[in-house]
Amino acid sequence: MGLVPEEPGPSGEIAGQRELLSRLRAVVEARDAENAVLRRELDAERELRRRLELRLAELERRLSMDSSDSGTPSSKERIGAKEARRARQQSERERRRDRKRGGQPGHQGKGLQRDPDPDEKKDAEPPAECRQCGAGLAGARAAGSRWAQVIDVEVIRKATEWALPGRECTCCGTVTFAEPPSGAYQGSVSYGPVLNAAAVVLTAYGNVPPERAAQVMAMLLGVPVSPGWVDKASARLAAQLGKAGFGAAMLAALAGEKALAADETPVNVLDKNAPQPAVREDEEEGDPEETEKTAPGAPHVLIVRTPDGRLTWLQALASRRKGDVAAGIPAAFTGLLMTDGYTGYQHLLTRLAGIQQCCQHIIRRCRAVIKLGPGGLQSWAGDVIAILHEAHQAVEDARARGSTAPDAEPLDKLRQRYDEAAAFGIIHNRLRDWHQGNHPGYALGRWLRDYKEQVFLFTRDFAVDWTNNVSERGAKAAKRHQAVSGYWHTLATLARWCRIRSYLDSAAAHGITALKAIRDALTGKPWLPPLPAVR
């Protein structure tokens, strides 16, 4: 028989196809698994890119910030920010055609005033030749007179020695000597109140280091003093103020005011147990939406001022927690408080008549949101700025005509426009991406909606201003001192500095010179703020 090749039967073909399909299915599943991994990696890369783009946009926004849309001080602004701000202010505030340049009628000038009763009068030599033709003026007739006045000081070193007589008791024979006046000590030489005042003004008020202050005093006053003595001058004054009850008098005077302004600023204290403030890029202390908030346990200086700056009270706080901030507001104060967006003041509403939010802080936040875009989508924030300016102008017009409230109808329209702008910001930014948390436009819109009544308080009660600039100006002293000195050694030194600054600032607002205020305090007769009348 011949050999016949075997041909696969139907069962063999099916088995082969099954094996082939199994291998193909394994390849497809492997490819699907690989594709799934790649898709996840691609999605992760896309999400990372999206977050990086948002983060980059946030960093670019921060780099473009200046004092007009954040709390960034002018000293830290980018190059060109000053010119851009000047250009914007020029476009926002166009000069009226009928307005002349320079000081306007009623503006108090800063020029020197002629003293009607000078200490000394002298006659200058008459001119020797004509100022036009050069001819000699010897024997020429008199033609009137003009005047020139020079204001100067004379520094005279004066040493005063006090004789301290003694008396022997006829009863027991004990000898009792007279007590020297304040600032003098038996059997020793000391510096008087004027030199102490110079040391305090230079160090605690002028932010001059003790070594340099001693050199300046030697150059100007002709009296060499040691840096150690200069450094202790502030402690001597603070101790005298404490004995005189200056702090209690200030709290009582502030408690009697109808309205106060408050602000806080972080400071550096080298106390081992004192936490230090967190680093922030915008320094917007009161902004509730700041990205890097100040550490709540860090030392702060709390500024409480009257709206007219007549009284200034600086206090050293161990932290920014609401309990510490509340303790800095006079406990007996029940009036209106002007502040920024920091929520630490909100719990005080249980004993306050109301809170006025600083519109300047709101305007800065609105300007920051306007820059975010896209396009003109965030123009609603510009509408809020215009509304606040119009409300402020309405209040100023009411003040000018002697009214206690602006016209109701225009104010109602402004409040309606405010509501519409805030609602627009909430709706169009609710789902907008941001690198972390809510979009600033959404956060601002909600804040404007929730704090509307506190924003418009200045339109209902003229005792408050529409901005908190008065207390912000009070914070500059602590910031400038820290910029020069860098830190305080302890909270005690910070508290001492706050007491002296408060004393001198408030005395100056009442027309009392620093020399007189310090001299009176060192001699036991300090200036104290006038106590309020019983309400």
C-alpha cells in the first residue's frame, strides 16, 4: 500500500484556531492593559500640566502685584510699578479744567510762619551799590525796609548741683537729708531730662541704634554719653509711664470714643519661647484669602487708633489668635470698629455696635481679581470698585451740605448694583479652576455678599471712615523699626517700645512736643490723654 499523508481533521483545525485565538486574546489584553496604564499616565501628566499652568499663573500674578492690588509695601514693588501706578492714577483722576495747580483754597500750607515777637532784632548793613547800574549808594536817601527772619536754636551745656541740707533730730539724734529732685541721686552725677528725651527720641522714635544715637548726641549737643546709658533711656521712660498709669488712662480714653480703628502687623522677636511669623509674599495681614497666612502664634503689634489719629495705642501681642486680638481692644469699648477682612474681629460683634470693613482692602482685592481674566470676565470686580467710590462720594457730598446721611434713592441703586456684581462673580467663578482651593473671584464674590452690611456701614454712620488707613499708618512705625533694627529681643522690649510710641504719638497729636512730653514724664508729671465724659 502506498503512504497517504494524513490531513488534519475538523477537530484538529478547531484546536489550532482556538490556540491562535487564545494567543491573540492574550496579546490584545496585554495591549489593553498597556494602553490603560498609558492613559492613566497621560491623564496624570495632563493634570500635572494643568496644575503647573495654574501655579505659574498664580506666580505671575504675585510677581505683578504692587501696593495697588495687595499689601505689598512700595519698597518691595517690582521695577516700573511706581510709573504704572502714577499712570493709572492720572487716568482715574482727571484734572478739572477750572482747577488750578497747587494748593486749593482752604488748604493749610506747610511754610514757615513769621514770629510776631522775635527773641532778637538786628539791622543789616545797607546796600553799597545799585543792583541795576552799579552806582554807589553812599549818602542815598532811605527808601523803606524789608525783613528776613531766621529760626534757630542754641545748645548750652548746663550743670546744676543741688545742695541737700541735713537736719539732726532733737529727739533721737538722727540726721535726715533732703531728697534730690526726680532724676537726681545723692552723691552721684546723672543726666537730666533733656538728654534723656534726646536719647528716647533717637532710639524709640527715630529708630537709631544706641551706638549711633550716642554719637549723634555728642555731635549735636556737645555732651558725650555712653551707648549703654542711651539704651536704658527707653526703659526709664517706660517705667515712669507705668507708674503714672498711662496705659489705664489710654484704655479709658479709647473706651469713651464712638469709633476706633484697629490693625495688626507681624514682628520678629528673638525670645526663645516666642514663635516667629511665617514668611508671606503679599503682607496682606487682614486679607482672609491670602495664600500663606501669618502664623497665629507669632508675635504681633496691635494698633488701635481714633479715626482722626488723636489717640494711638500700640500693644505687643504674643499671637494673632482672636482671643489675644480681642484682649487688645478696650473691654469697655462698645462703639464702632474699623478693621480689615481679618475674621478675628468678628466675634467682637456681641459687644460692639458694628464693624466697618476697610474699602481700600476690598479695592486691592478687586484689582487683583481683575487681572485674572480671561478677557473681561472679571470686570464685575471693577464695577465693585466704582460702586465703592460712588458711595464714598455720596457720603462726602452729604457731609458737605451738613446732612447726616446720603440720599436714599441713589444709595439703594448702588447697593443693588453691588449685589448684582457679587452674584456675577460667584456664578462665573464657582467652577473655575485654581491651583488650590477656590478661585479668588469666587471667594471675593462670596465675601462681598456675606459682609455687605459691614462694607456699607460708613454710609449709615458718619462716625466711621470708609477705609482703615488711619490704623495702617499707625503700623508703619513698627514696620520701619523692624526694617532698621531687624528684631526685638523680647516681648517685654517690644511692649516697652509700644508704650513709648503710643505716648509720643498721642502727645504729638495734641500739640505737645516730644521734648516736653518726655521731660514731664521723667519729672513725674506725664501727659495723659483726656478722659471721656460720662455717657
